[in-house]
Amino acid sequence: MDEIVTAFLAGFGAHLAVRSVVAVDVNLPTLEDFRITDSRRMLGAVARRTGRRVPDGG
């Protein structure tokens, strides 16, 4: 079960990270910030769950 949660976090975090760079959102100024913040949070959780060092020090 832990592997499924970790895979979901990795997939969704990567999706948000890519969308924060690629997507053009008109009249939604905070959506890019949300994508960046949550992708970092999710990918940081993946790093902690897999025993890797978190770049932000978290």
C-alpha cells in the first residue's frame, strides 16, 4: 500500500511541476504558485518516503 501512495505522490507531483512550467493560465495568477508549492511538497514527501535527501532541507 505504501508503494501505491508513493507512486501517486510522485506522479501527481511531477504532473504539477511540469504544468507549472508549460501551462498558460489566463486570469489565474495564483494557480502557478499553487502548482509550484504543491509539487515541491509532494516530491519532498516522495523523497522522504524513499529515503532520499530533500533538496530544500525538509
